[in-house]
Amino acid sequence: MRILVTGASGLLGLNLSLQMTPAHDIIGVDRSKLTGVPFRLMNADLLEPGACSRLMDSLRPEAVIHTAANALVDACENDPLGAHRLNAELPGELAEICFKRGIRLIHISTDAVFDGTKDGFYTEADVPNPLSVYAQTKLVGERNVLSVNPQAIVARVNFFGWSLSGSRSLVEFFFNHLSAGKTCNGFTDVWFCPMFVGDLAETLVRMLEKGLSGLYHAVGSESRTKYDFGVQVARQFGFDESLIVPISVEQAGLQARRSHNLRLSVHKLSTDLGAAIPGLSAGLPKFYAQYRQGYPQKIRSYQQ
Ligand SMILES: NC(=O)c1ccc[n+]([C@@H]2O[C@H](COP(=O)([O-])OP(=O)(O)OC[C@H]3O[C@@H](n4cnc5c(N)ncnc54)[C@H](OP(=O)(O)O)[C@@H]3O)[C@@H](O)[C@H]2O)c1
């Protein structure tokens, strides 16, 4: 399948593009950050007028996976208009462009759309109530996509993996501190369902191949607190888990409000795919295997 991936330099976009190459013909779109990647690369600022239609008309992909966003939760609080443009308006415009050309679309959204007050796992039928600018703009983005393109997939995700900068993801936060023997905080009152980015890449491709459409929760099938996630990382790598200081997210002084419960049910996804969805216990050993194989260095070598 010829798949165009936006945000190809990002945590998800880069891992996804690397993993899907060469089984699929991947075209990554970035803003001149990448070099030497084993997939085709196009430079574009997606917010430039006409950029998205030009890409679709010249490259004619069969599918687009739209990962580009402002995914920095606290940065969005300081730039609500910019976050709205990128996270809310652009996805709707892209969805319409894809719909008119018969190009399949997966739009990547977030588990953060919920306020966390539910006792248990959120399903696709639950009503979101975003607490931050980031989450608000992502929710409007979801709605904009589905209102113009009912064939699109909107996937609410949460994932972990190695990044271009070496410091983009929560798992790298724990790895960087613990491997240097430094203490770090772990939230004991935020629950989530992290999925290894490689498992997410496979899941997204299966969703395309199955011809799914509409809203899906595409997260790991096991829930943990962020503190416990750190402990699992420490155990996997043989680091000292006592370096992780258990604290409440409220003590961390973060700018944007955070939900305490980011647990999403994957029942709909697993039923429609006819397959079990991997959780942390399956994903973490794969993340560790990448480390043993020098993947973090390899991924950083793609930075211009
Ligand atoms: N990270 C998580 O744990 C998490 C959790 C839930 C949901 N998500 C969602 O997953 C998706 C991917 O997140 P991520 O963590 O991979 O993000 P990321 O690492 O911050 O990457 C964002 C990407 O978007 C690109 N981008 C931003 N503005 C652009 C523009 N105007 N034109 C072209 N490209 C642009 C960036 O390019 P530059 O490198 O040039 O800036 C970068 O490649 C997002 O939709 C996010 O909301 C992420």
C-alpha cells in the first residue's frame, strides 16, 4: 500500500514509517529534520495554503496516516490559537481533501479527551470532556474529521517508543534518568494504557487493511499508573526502581490540567479486528530488544 505519513520526524510518525518500510511504500512528510531514512521523504509545512492538496495530487497515496500535531500538552496552553489551527482545523481540511480523492485516512487522536472522572475504562460511546487546550483542540479535530469524512478512522492512542531527539517520550524520561542513576518522579494517581509504538504501527495497518472506519480506541490492553510504568521499565532494563519517587500528578506543578484516568477500552477494536490487542507486558520486551539492537542510536542518526 502507498501510505503517506505526516509528522514523519515525530515519535509516532518516524517509528511507524520505519516499521512499515519496506512492506509498504511509505512517503514521510517532514519539515527538513530528517536525513538518510529508508523511506521516501517530502518536505512540507502542512499549514501552508494548498500544501495538503498539492501533496495528495502529486503523490496519490492510497492512505494517509496523519500524526502531525502539536502534541506538547503544556505548550498548547501557551498557544491556543496555534494549537487550534494545527490540531483542530488542519485535520478537518485534510479529511475533506482525502475524501474528495478517495484516499483512506487514519487521523491520530488522544486518550486525553476524557476528564478521568469515570470509574473504569472509557469506551467510544463515552462523552469526552477535555481538561486542557491540547485535549480540547484534539477533540475538535476528531469531530472535524468525521463530519466531512465518515470513511476516515479516528484512532485515540497512547504509545511509547524511542524518538529522534532521545527525550520525546515518557519511557525515555524514565530510561534517561534511571540509566544515569538519577531520581525521577512517577505519578501514582494517573492511570493509562500505553502501547509499544511498534504494536501500534501494526494495529493501524491492520485497521486499514480491514477497511475499518469511525472512532476507535487504539491503546494497549493493560492499564498501569505512570509510576508503575516506570517501575516496569526499570525492571525490564535492570535499573534501580527505588530511584522512582512516587508522587501525585497534582504535586508536579504542570501547567495544563491532567486527567487521572486515561484508561480506554479496546473491546471495539479487538472485536472488529478479530484479534487480541497487545499490552505493556508484550510491548516492553520489544522496546528492550530494540535497545539491545542499537535502535535508539540508529533512530537518532536520522536527525539532520
Ligand atoms: N506522544 C504521546 O504519548 C501521544 C499520546 C496520545 C496521542 N498522541 C497523538 O499522536 C500523534 C503523534 O504524536 P507524537 O508524540 O509522535 O508527536 P511529536 O513527536 O511531537 O511529533 C509531531 C510531528 O508533527 C509535525 N508537525 C507539527 N507541525 C507541523 C506542520 N505545520 N507541518 C508539518 N509537520 C508538522 C512535527 O514536525 P517537526 O519535527 O518539524 O516539528 C512532528 O514531526 C499526535 O496526533 C498526538 O496528538 C501522542
